[in-house]
Amino acid sequence: MKQILTIVAFLVMSLAGYAQRVIVVQKGSVESLLSAINEANKLNESADAERTYIFIPDGFYDLGEITLTRISGHNIALVGQSMEGTVIQNKPDVKTESISKTAVLQNRGTGNYFQDLTLKNALDYYHVEPDGRAVTLQDKGTRTICNRVRMLSYQDTYYSDNERCQSYMLDTEIHGTIDFICGAGDVWFERCRIVTEKRTPDGSGVDIITATRTSETKWGYVFNHCTIENDVSAFNYGRSWHTNPHCVWLYTTLLTPEKLETTRFDDEGMKTSGNYFKEYGTMDGVGHDITPKSNVVRFTLRDHTQPYTAETIMKKEEAKQYTIKRIFGDWRPDIQLKKIERQAQKLKKQYKLN
């Protein structure tokens, strides 16, 4: 009989009242990990399927040049043992460099959940020209939740690739240099750690954190109580991609505020003038409010046409409009996350995975 690398177990949870599907990956086995994802995709083809949990022990899961490992099922939870200890990595050939071809994982489902993982794209960023687009999570799904997920790359690290998506991230860590949080939809980043890496090997150049393309949703990217940790290169909050991009930074902590460009957003990198780029309540590392009273910026589109000016500092009344309930409506990812996390912890104890 073929060796079983993935353990599929069914646990009847007396409190929940239904059979709980659990898949346990063999420690350090890429074959087992891929088998687990394929099995979960089959089990959860239906949008109303009960949640399937994939537990991944600490270890290094090296996908090599494999890209776009697809999670097509719905209500799947990928749960690692620890954020820094469970590492899933690929290293695409530099010839594959692309925002649409390089992702470690490509999510296409609804209601999928990621916890305690590192996703790393090890494309040789500093030795590829002209761009080094290498995605960790390409999210073409919706109602995705990331809880303590670390994403390591340089350009286009996280890509919300669904014009109508709703996504939520808590205590997640995202590293990069250029447009490394990019895409569409409404995405709420809560207490996330944003780390700007060196733009070039010697640290010269300017990092650009976001590139939004809000088109069919109202709110775009919302960063709430996040921290920006800067390496060497100067940085700005972001620029527009196209359509009607929205991006707001609320109560952000800047560990190196002196590295933030004076314009705060990219004044020469916009593709459209229909932008809404704002901040409110920005603080330094010891909690002092360092938000300018006003920051009127003269923006120039990339083709150097249609210059326009905009105020980037929000009023208190504007900031109050940004709540999870208002943005996501009947979907409460903050509440759902706690329930899934508690269930995952129970299952970990059941399978002795702690």
C-alpha cells in the first residue's frame, strides 16, 4: 500500500454537534502539505461546506520553483504550529517574475483562514531586472482571514486580486520594498507589523508600501493601529494603481518617523487623480501624536499630466467612519477569528499538536 503521508481524521465534537474534518501534515514534508491542500479542496468544493482544518507542524516546506499552489475550496483553515517556525517557501526562476505567476499560495475560495504561518517568496529580488514581483499570497477569494501570518518578499508581497473582496488581517507581518501591499477590494489590517526592507542592496531609493486599485468597493485598504518598522531606505505610505483607490492609515506607529518622506504619499507615482489617501492619529515609537495639522500635497501623475493637490490628513469625524461593522456589514471577521482560533486550539490539544 502506498505510504500515507497525510493523516485525515474525523473528530466528532460533542459541543459543536457535527463531524469536524482535520488533516495533519507530516512534519517538513512538502508532498504531505500539497496532498493535504488537494484533499481539503476536494472535501470543501461546496461554498457551504463545514470547515476543514489543515494543521502544519513547525518545519521548512520548500516548494522550490512551484508557484500558485491553489486553495480552491471554501472554509479551509491552514494552521501552522507557530508563525516563525512553520515556513512555506518557494523560489521562482527569475524568468517567471510576475505579479500573476509567482505566488507561494493562490487563494480562490470564500471564508478561508490562515494562522501561525510564514509564507516566503525567495525570488532573487536584487538580481532581476527591471522588476522583482514575487507574491506570497495572491488572494482571488473573499472573506479571507489572516491571523499571525508573516509574509516575506520584496515587491508585491501581498496581492488582493479580487475587485469585490473583503479580507481581514490581525497581528500579521508583511515585508517588502515596492507596492508590497497591493490590489483591490476592502481589506482591514489590524495591529499589523509593516516592515520596509532595503530598496536596493546599498539601501538607496525609496520604498512604497501600498498600491491600491479600489474599483468596486467603497473603503479600500484600512490600516488600524499598525506599526511601520523601517530598515534603511526612506519610505512613503503608497500610491494609486488605477480606478478610485482608497487607502487610510489610522493610529499608525512609526518607529523611524524621520524616514517617512515629507509628502508622506508618493507625489509622483500616481496613475489616477481619483484618489483617497489619508492618515489620522499617527504616533512615534513612544506614543506621541506626530500627525501634521495639514499636509497638502501637489501630486503629479506618472505621465506628468494633470497635476492636482489634495489634503492627506483626515478630520476626526472622517476617522470615526472607519469601523469593521460599517465596512463589512453582516460579516464580522474579528468575531469569527476568535471562534476559529478557539476551535483550532481544541483540535490541537485533541491531536497533541501543541
